[in-house]
Amino acid sequence: MSRADERTCTPVSRAELERRWAAVRAQMPAAGVDALLVQGANNLAGTGGYFRWLTGITSAQNSKPQTVIFPREGLMTLVCHGRFNEDTKLDGTDPALPGIGRRFGTPSFVAANYTDGYDAEIVAREIKKGGFRNVGFVGANTMYFGFGTRLKELLAGVQLIDATDVVDPVKAVKSPEEIDLIRRAAAMQDAALAKVCDHIRPGMRDFEVMAYGQYVSQLMGSETGYLLGSSGALGAPTRLRRLPEQGREIRRGDILLFQLENSGPGGLFVHLARIFVVGGKIPQEIDDAFGQMVEAQDYTVALLKPGMPCRDVFRDYNSYMRAHGLPEESRLHCHGQGYDYVERPLIRSDETMTLAANMNIGVHPNIANERMFVTVCDNFLIGADGTVERLHKTPRTIIEV
């Protein structure tokens, strides 16, 4: 096997993985589960974080599923893309597959519907072999429907429950190693945005600006994620548009919304958004709105205290917005980030978690109407002493280029 330090750009340490495993296993008896089941795919967009967090294995940057059985005791079993009947015995010490005792392969493909059950058949067989009677899904939304449907058919005698709450409170609180990687991600985004400032010019298309930002980010270690944004004239609101919608040509005097939503070295996410004015002066109404959003962000940050219920933060934020004649948030005000670009806790009315020290929270208040979309986005680290640190160092101003 290849040494992980030769192939993996920024591997997670074995000590960090063992910390995660021990913390989760300590919660499993109370949840009544013998094993957890986690599947990860498509983490190019930052939606396969449970798998990477638990295994340390880089999540697929394609649609091929990777599924792990995590027992209360003993080594994990991995089912991933490979040859028919592929079966590799391991002892958990391979640095490229830490904690894995058995790896099975099967060539299933999402667009070939008749392969839906291939992974599920292997997983079901190994669950039965292990004698697991109570199995908990973790992040069921990240599993393929065909896989889950076939698995339930094959495990009719096994109790299957949603055990995501076993992992979420542990995953949401960042360790010193994770905090270091989060800081590196924020520094990478600050540096990338500074380089973009020197690169933008009228005549470029939106996607050229985003592609350059992605390029310089990857040179600094970014692993996954994407860039959102678009340009527009005053009175024609910019939006957080995706790559296929970034074909507009930037003109002198335009406003450009630019958001880095990519992970740093090691795959942990933060996000940073700023507004540029290209070849002109900042319009007063945009400047005023941006100032209001900076103040709204400051108000939110003052609420981010250990022990504060997330739903109370959301309630108080919307009270603040109403009192200042600003639009209330009805979608998602701010949220945790880690290996997933959006992860719990969510700051909104349906979240049951409370805030805790060492949570990484992205805060992005916004004003959206027929004339403008104005936001400021930065990440913040909650301290045990009640202080909150802004991780990004880019000044919170509109940038003239």
C-alpha cells in the first residue's frame, strides 16, 4: 500500500481519528445501536462529510458510493468501487485506509439502474455476518435511494434507525487539529480574494473571475467546493449564481458579488463573500445596505455564546431585522461548517442544538430585493470564554477595482 504522506495532500492524524471514534462509540450504547452505517459520494460539492469525518478517507469527487460499517467495537468494513468479488483483508493500520479491517469492491454506477443493489447486497451480508441487530444510519440524506431501498429489503430482520444525532454533536465541536485546518482554509480564501482583486477587469466574463479564484485556491491547497456569484449593473441585482449561469460580460461600473465556498487543505470548509465595484465608485444605496449587513453580522456574532439555543439566536436576529426595517430571514441565517459546506448547527427555528465552544459558524446576513442583493459572509470561531473570533481577515468593505 502507498504511504498516506506520499499520496494524501493533507492527511488527518491517526490520533485525531481515534479521538472521533472514541467519542462516537461512547454515545452508541445510549442510542441502542451495534453499528453505524455511513455512505459518502459527491463530496466535490461538500456533501459527503460524514464519511470523511469518520474514516479519514477522502470522499469521492464523483458519483461512486463509498459505504462504511462502523461497529461499536473492532475494525470498520468498507464497500467501495472496484472489481466484482474484490475482497481485501486489512488490519486497520494502513495509513491510506485507517481503521479498516475489510475492503470490498463492486462496480456499481449511478446511471446504470440495474446496479442499484450491488453495494447494498455486500453491506447487508456483512451486517448479518457481524451479528448486528440494531444498525444506525448516519446522514441518510447522503445515501443513494436505490442503495437504501435494497438494503431495507435485505435487512428485514434488523432494526434500522436514524442515528445521525449520535455523530452531530461530536462533529460540530472542532478539535485543535480541525481548528488549525479551518484557520488555514480561511487564510487561503483571504489570499485568493486578494489575488482576484488584482485580476478583475471589464470585458471578462463572470466565470473567468470564478475560475481564476478556483485556480489560485487550489494552488494553495483547496480540495473541493466551488465559487458562486455574478455581475450586474446598478438596479439589476447580482445573485449567488452557479457556473452555468456565469456567462455575463463584466462592464465598467458593474457590481460583482464574489463568494468563495471551497474547502482548504484537509477538506474543511469556510466561506467568504465580498462585493466588488468594477471601474467605478460605490453606489450610495449599495454602500448603505452593506453597512447595515455588517452591523447585522456584528449583532449575530454577539449572540454566538456557548449554551445559547440556536433557535433563540434566530429569533433575536429576526427581531433585530424587524426593528431596523430590514427583511427577516426565512431560509437559513447562519450555520456550522466542517467537512460539509452546510452542517449542524443551523441557526433557524427548527434547530434543536445549542451552541458550544469551538464551533465553526459561517454568518451571512443579506438584503435581497428587486434592486439589489447585498451580503457579507465570514466565518467565526466560538471561544470557551465567550469570545468570538472572526477567522477571515479580509476587511469588511466593498472593494473598488
